[in-house]
Amino acid sequence: MEPPSSISDELKHCVVHGAQPTVYYIPDFISEEEETYLLQQIYQSPKPKWTQLSGRRLQNWGGLPRPKGMLEEPIPDWLDAYCHKVSSHGAFGGKTANHVLVNEYKPGEGIMPHEDGPLYYPAVTTITLGSHTLLDLYAPVGNDTVSASEDERHLFSLLLRPRSLLVLRDDAYRNLLHGIGAQDTDELTDKVLNLNAAGARPGETLRRGTRVSLTIRHVPKVFKTKFLLGKK
């Protein structure tokens, strides 16, 4: 685990109490103007950058991570600026993010509980644009939970407001699954651990709009394009 000193003071003050000590939530990480600018840039991207999946569509920037390494591709300046902004808080232990997934979720769309795996530095950071969502965190399927239902493995949830930053590091990254329910509305309960920080209360029901997320990560094993072109 990274020493606490690798994390910025702002991030330390935004730890989510009741969760693992490496879960952080910063509301209003970017301004409304920045949010508008980012959405404009995303939707002006060439159509071939979009890949349609079941439950969402996405753009991939930086390269395609593989076990042997990622062939590095350029990240546009408008996106690279936020790779550096997030990295400046020590989310990646002093390293700079080099990979971004832009995910678009329409109301009613979600993603099954999953882990991001060992191809990345053990941290995932997410900037939310356009609409809120509820991120659900689960215990993984193991010997003691193999027969447990998804509801039984559900540990807690986090309300991700537009313009916020979420950071999951170390134990929270390695040992928990995260997913988004495929639903139109979210009912807030006391299992949502960051309600105060997100400006909400138990008992509220929030209707989703179209949400765009920037999932910003660091891939340690990278092949430089110039290096590959120089090989014979």
C-alpha cells in the first residue's frame, strides 16, 4: 500500500467514512464551465472513437491495455489536462495517468459488478459529467460467499454527483467489485455512505439523466510507438 504521504491533503480530507480508508470522494472537483467544455469535446470526437457495448457506449484513449503491455497512443490535450489534474493528488503514487475510458450511460443503463484487474496501477479515478449515478460496491465471490446473492454481497453505495471525483485505491481497488444498477431512478438509503458530501439525504429518490464518466487510470507497462517503429 502507498504511504499516506503520497496522497494530497485535499484527498485525505475527502475520505469516505464507513468505507475502506482508501475510498475518496471530492464534490465539485471541476467547475460547470469545465463540465460543459468536456462534454463538448467528447461529443465532437469522431464517430469511430465510439464503441457500442451492452448497456453503454465508450471511447478509449491512450491505447489498449494488454498483459504484455499497452502500445501507447496520444491522448488529446483537452483530456490529458485532467489526467495530470487527477494525478497531482497522488492517486497513482506519483505516476501520471495515461489511459482514459469515456463511458456514456443513458437512463436505465448500467454495468455488472466487476474489478478493473492487474493491468492497471491499483487505483481507479472517475469524473462524473451530466448526471448523477449510484455506484454499488460488493464483496467478491469467494469460498465464503460463493452461494451468496448479489444483494447479500452488496456492502455499500456511493452517490456520484456531476463534476465530482471518485478515487478507489489499494484495498478498495483490489478487494471489492463495483457496478452500476441498470435503472432509471436511485433511492437513497443509509447504505449510501457519502450522502453528506454529495448534498443528499436518506429517503430521496433521484431520476437519472444521461451520464458521461471519465475513468482515468495508469497503465504501468507501456510500449512507446517510436520504440516499436525502430525495431527490425
